[in-house]
Amino acid sequence: MSKPKKVALLTAGGLAPCLSTAVGCLIERYNEIDPSIEIIAYHGGYKGLLLGDSYQITPEIRANAGLLLKFGGSPIGNSRVKLTNVKDCVKRGLVKEGEDPQKVAADQLVRDGVDVLHTIGGDDTNTAAADLAAFLAKNDYGLTVIGLPKTVDNDVFPIKQSLGAWTAAEQGARYFWNVVAETGANPRMLIVHEVMGRNCGWLTAATAQEYRKLLDAASWLPGIGLSRDCYEVHGVFIPEMEVDLAAEAARLRAVMDKHDCVNIFISEGAGVEAIVAEMQAKGQEVPRDAFGHIKLDAVNPGKWFGEQFAQMLGAEKTLVQKSGYFARAAASNAEDIRLIKSCADLAVECAMRREPGVIGHDEDNGNVLRAIEFPRIKGGKPFDIDTPWFGQMLEEIGQAKGGKVHVSH
């Protein structure tokens, strides 16, 4: 195939600290490689694609694309739209009754003269991109789809490190650095820090690690109550670990009795099965999104864990704080910018030779940065709890490791 004459950019799913940077890096790289290639960006992800709503990347935007690296969020907008969920697309007015959203999207790309579509998103976005790529190939549309892996959960098979996850961990640590001062606001204080991570505990673990680096760098004055013991992470609970509430409550009760406070980090996906079972037993409906995922905001694991532990620890006050929206909307840090730039550069190279796939370090192929075949992309990759730094952290805070998630009462 010949080099593209026109490319389109699209961000989708939840936010991550890489979207704005990725858009900026792609525009900059196209300017360097071939400024004659036209660029548009669909407004609001797959919703914008279905509706034909797009931004024209003008010479002014091209000249100032570097500004996007300084901002979080997505300047071109996101949406949670699944092209294969016809019923949802019709309900939302994105397609008409009887229309196939994939064909509507494909026809819009053709109508816009797009040769290459860059999708920037997590496993749902890239699964949707894979479905669209297969549809385009099957129906001979002659379009190339190239994905960039965004998710703060860092849970995409077989990608070693997803874009934005490092920044999210760093920002979550910064968030809790202020919240933890609430330990002095009340006797027997329980603080629950709920971190994003539906099926994977990587972000919770990495956030706790980054936060403890802040503790390591701080100076303390125990004689007047400024003690690391009160600022410490006392427990980390993630989906990949066994959570025996009774055993953990006994351990944490001793911490509460000694230090008058307990701080725990919980992944939003930890214990969801137990919470859902409890809701269903009460006859309550479990809300789900267009992709069939349980709406974690409605299930509220942090609140549930807080209520369980508060009673068993004898907490006078429980504070549940969620760092997710603070962390995921941050601008990329230097470490992520380096990763995003390298991935964007390769994405443009792949576009020039019309090679489809999702750009990432392929864990099944020696961690080489390459365009990974769409059928191999899948979400829900678990965090390896045998990772040395994680084991060391648990040992230092006095917590035992467990196996597959199981919540016992």
C-alpha cells in the first residue's frame, strides 16, 4: 500500500495521563515525517466517528502541538461507545434502527478520505478497534487501524507497560500525601484510599510504592506526633490477593491500638465478587456499562471495605478517599512522555508502511516495541504479586501475601 494521504486520531474510554500527550506526539511526528499528510481528530471518540464530528488539525495546531504534552485529559474528547453493541448505539442516537455501527463507522472513514485511523485507548477501545479493523479488512475498505495502549490499570495482554500508568501511580501518591494528614483530625481514624483497577492491582501496588518513596524522603519529628508510623501504609488490598477480613482486622486492630490510626490502600476491584453477591442476595440490581462491566462507582468497594473494617477495628471515624479522577486526569510525567514518544514515533512509521496493530513492548516476544497483532490484545492482565518490590513492601508493612481473590467474613 502507498503512504497515507490523510490520517485520523481518536481517543476513547476513561481518561489516562497520556491522551493529550499521545495526540500531541502523533501530530509532531507526522509534521517531522511528512507535513503534507492531512490530519483530523474525531471529537468524542467512537461517538464522533459515528456522527462524522471531527476537528481539522490546522497549521496553527500543528505548530503548537507541543502544548498538548503539558495537559492532562483529552483535548479531542472521549466516549464509551462499543461499535458491536448495536442496541446501545441506537439507544444513544448514534446510528439509526437497522444500521450496523461498524459499517456506519467504516463508511464515515471512507467519506472523510481517511487512510489510517489511530485509536488511543485501553483494552475496550482496542478491542473495538480490532473489531473495526477486522470489519474493514473483511469488506475490503483498504483502511489501516493502529492503536496506542492507554490504561492506568496497566492490565493489557501482552503489553509490558501501558501509557499513562506510571504517571497515575505518581499522582495517586501525591494525592494521598495530603489526605493522610487527616489521621490527626480524629482519634482512632481509619483512612481508606481507593485506587483505580477493575481486575488488576498494579496501580494500587505502584501507588503505594510511590507514596512510600515520599515517606522515605521525608524527615520526621516523633516527639511532637509527627511520626512515619501514622503516615505509613498499613495494608494493601488488590484483586489478585486473598483478603481474609477477620485475620486482617486482627492485625490492623493492633496497629490502631498502637498508633490511633490505620491507612489502607484498596483497589476498586478488590472484593467485588463478594459485594455483588451481597447485593444480589438483597435483590438489588447490579448496574453495568455498555461493555457489560460492573459500574464500580455504584458498587463502591472502598465504602464497603471501610464499613467492614471500621466495625472490627473500633474506628471512631472512617474516611474513604478516591484518587482515581485526580490521578487519571494529570499531564504525563517525564517517564511516560519518553514512553509515549517512542510509541507514537513507531505508530507513525507503521502508518507509513500501512502496518496495523497496537504499539507496545510485546511481553511474548522479548519485550520488543512493535505493532502487536489486534487479536492478541486482551484486557484483564493480572498483577504478578510475586514481583520482588511488591513482596518487599508487604513484608515491611507486616502484611502476608495471598492468592486468588477471596473475601471471607
